Amino acid sequence: MTRSSKIFRYVGKRLLQGVPIIIAIVVINFFLLNLAEGDAVDVLAGEAGSATPEYMEQLRKRFGLDQPLPVQLMVYLKNVLSLDLGYSFRHEMPVNALIFDRFAATGLLMTSTIILAVGFGILLGLLAAMRLNTWKDNIITVFALITYATPLFWVGLMMIVVFSLNLGWFPTSGMTNVAAFYEGWDYVVDVSRHLVLPTITLSLFYLALYTRMMRASMLEQYGQDYVVTARAKGLTERRITYVHVLRNALLPVVTMAGVQVGALIGGSVIVESVFAWPGLGMLAFESLFARDLNLLLGIFLLSSMLVVAVNLIVDIIYCFLDPRIEVN
Amino acid sequence: MADFWRRYRRNRAAVFGLVVIILIIIMALTASLFYPNDPFRLMGKPLSGPLTNGFLLGSDSLGRDVASGIVHGAKTSLLIGFVATIVSVFIGIFFGAFAGYFGGRVDDSLMRVTEIFQTIPSFIFAILLVAIMKPSIGSIVIAIAVVSWPGVARLVRGEFLALKNREFVQACHTLGMSDFRIMLREILPNCLSPIIVVGSLMVATAILIESGLAFLGLGDPNIMSWGFLIGAGRTMLRSAWWVCTFPGVAILITVLAINLIGEGLNDALNPRLKERQ
């Protein structure tokens, strides 16, 4: 069998492995929904102000809430699989429409964060490993220690105090300047200016993490036999570092970047609510205040699926990066 | 014990962390001595800056004393951090021990469950759990424990897998000891050191999660906490930077100290375990 068809089969197998996880998450979601006080009819009745018990009974029948739990679970599974995540009574919109509305903003924030964190993490880690135990290495280590211990929302608020309120370099919140109706290039510049502080805030922790991983990974690779061989061959240290060691050292960092996506989504809830960035995290924050459980569960479900998808993608990238990995 | 202390002492940063944590614990225990009033009570002019109007660290928009809030909030953070960690370590040991010891189908099914909990974005899951159970100390502890046990489970499973075929365990089987007794009395004590190290680092994470929840308005409404102070002060950021700043510094110092202790414990207890997540 050729390698490409092997990879194809591997992707199929990994996709199948993702299915039970997704079903389990849907089931957890269903039970959380049932754990909460009151059902959709109570919410509706509360919104309407008054409802007779008979009317509520009728509504329950219509929504299928009088059915036994396993039947309800099956209906719920069917709904989720057809991308029907229920109805948000606060926004008077279907949950999936709301979520897809906000998805782009979160996607933008997460992409820029990953690029910044992985890119600079690799750079700083490389620097620390090459200047081992000098002041540069020590500064990077101390920076990582402090970043590990700082709460994300506090970093965001302090960024606002320093860079928005005192220095006035960047706007405090939002994604665009609401007063100005920018178009074309001006719009891009406006969004990028709004993007700077949230991105830095969200990426600091991961930057520290990847820096430390990259440093450790580089040091581990330097001790390998192939480095001795390369030296014996008479290659320059430069070439050994950039061509041989660096490429191998990157692998664990890539894996870690995939693993961290779930945590990144959690972090974006905090960062988006600090900077009023109009993405999924902000939506989750709003739904918390509005007690809009349907919406919150929808966001939770979607982000879990996102993690499953990203893990799959990272596994596939990994196959291409490292041909030694057995795909079957 | 003396040997342990000698090795721990060699890491000076860890000793520093230990001193800081002891000071914070003393601060939490003597909170009512220095600030006998309820931290939610109005103590004077609102939005006073640090060192003005008799406030050491200023007051917030309602005239509550920030310093009092920090001192009383220390209790909440430490308590939730420790209790949540203990609960999740217990869940993790339970899952990991059974999976590692029995292997086969038990291992498969328990690890599948662990994998699912590891895939779920943990902070959003914690938010959801607290929102559904209504915010209280109990629900926050449960939420943090539910999202943080999988790491312990994997660690314990690995240790049990490595230890279960050792000679001393086989000897126990020959003596006719029950599985449960072997797990609890023979294998578990042998893998306590990595559990202690991971547990100490989990306390730090738990404090961070708790502060994040409180910041989003999911703290126990009757109990002062650092995250709550920051969340309450954020709207006043422009006019009163101190309300948000000082509680954040408190979180930073506490979590940093615990992380340093964790690294010191790691050096002292098991030189094998180098990786920390």
C-alpha cells in the first residue's frame, strides 16, 4: 500500500474514533440540561409572565417534554446531529444562528493568538537553549514563571490600564470603532488595532509554555547521537542547530499546540469578556448573565467538537511532519 | 524526613515560596484580628486612593476596604484551592488505580471516560457546572474537581501499571492478600511522591480557576474572594485602578509561591519526574 492511501485510511480511523467522544459529550450536555432547575416551558412561562398549568402541560406535550428520559435523549441526539441546538429565548433566535454569527470573531482571535504564541515561543525557546544559563536564558525562565502564575483577566485589565488609558495606544474594548463606519483597508486597520491587546493577553500564557517546551526540546535533541554524527561530519554549529536540531525539536511543540486548544477556548471566554470582543466567549458571558442555558450549552457543545476536530487535524499534520510515525 | 528537608532546602526559590505561603496562611487565619468588620461593609469614602482616608490599599465604588477584602479573600482562595485539589486527587486515584491495576477492559473503559473529560474544554465546563448548580463554595469545589482529575488519573494509572508486576506485589499475591488491600496498602504508598508534586501544582491551578469564576460573577455571593474584587472593580478601571490591581497581585504572589513549592517538592521527592504540566 502506498503511503498516501495509508494516511487516508488513518484519517478515516481517527474520524471514527472521534464519533463516540462526540456522542458522549452530547449525552453529558443532555444530562446537564436536565440537571438544571426548570425546563424550557418554565422559561417560556416565566417570559410570558403568566401561564396556566393546563397550558404549560400542553406546551410540554408539544416539545416532547412529557416523554420518558431515554426518548428525550434520542430526540436530543437527533436534533444535535441535524445541527439544531435549540432556541435562545433571550435573543429570540435559534442557538446555532447566534453561534455562527459570533464564530468569525473568536476564530480571528484564536488564530492570531496561536500564531503569536507558537511563533514567538519557538523563537524564545531557541534563544534560551542557545544561550543556556546566560542572563537571556534566566530572564526567559523568570518571565515564564511569572506568566504561569498570573490570572488572564488581570493581565487584560492591566493591559487596558497601561496601553489604553495611560498611553492611549490601543482602544479599550470592542472589535471596531462603532462611531466610524470604516470600509476597505481602513476597516482592516481598525480591527487589527482592536485585536492587539486581546491577542497579547490570551497568548502570554501559551507563549511562556511553548518557550519552556521548546527550550527543553532543543536541549534534549542536542544530546542525541545524530548531533554527534553531524559534528563529526564537520558541519557548522549553525547548520546543526537550524537544519537538524530545530526541525526535530519542533515536533513536541506542535503536539502541545493541539492539546492546548481546549484551554485556549476557555481563556477566550475571559479575554473576550474583558475586552468586550464580540465572539463566542463574550456570548457565553452574556448568556451567563441572562441565565440563557440553552445558549451556554450550545457553545459548550460546539467548543468540545472544535477540540476533537483540532486534535484530529494536528494528528494528520504530525504524520506529514514526521514520516517516522506509523500510520497503521 | 530530615533527608527530605535537606533536599528541599537546596532549592532556594522553593524555600522562599514556602515562607510566602506560610505568611499568606497566617494572614488568612488572623484576618478577623486586623479587619474585624465584614469585608462587604462600607468603611468610608468611596473610591479613595491607596493611603488616603485611612485606607491602606484604597476603597472601591461602594466604600468597601480593598485591603480588608484581600485579607479575607485569602481564606476563600486557599480553602477552595486545597479542598478542590483533595477531591480531584481522590477521584483521580480511584480511576487511575482501578485502570492501572486491573488493566484490560476495565482499563479501556475507564481511560475512555478520562479521555472524554480531557477533551472537554475545562474552563467552559466549570462555568457550566457552577451556573447549573448555582454559585456556592460547594458547587465551585465540585466544578474545579470535576475538570481537574484526569491528569491525576493518568499519572496514577501509569504508576500502577509500572508497579503491579513488581516482586513485592507478587509476594503479596502469594500471601493471599485481597486486590483492594494490595492497591491501597502496598502500591498506593509507593506512588505518593508524584501525586504530591502534581497535587501541589493543582492547588495553584485551582486558585486560578476559582478567581476566574468569581471574576465572571460565579463566586459564592456571600463570601469575599479576590476574583470577585477584581470583577467588581473593572467598571471603575479608569478612575480607580487600585481596586483591580492589588487583588491581582495577591493572586499572582500566591500562585507563584505554590508553583515554586511544587518545583521544590519535585526536586526533593522524585528526581525522576521532570515534566510538569
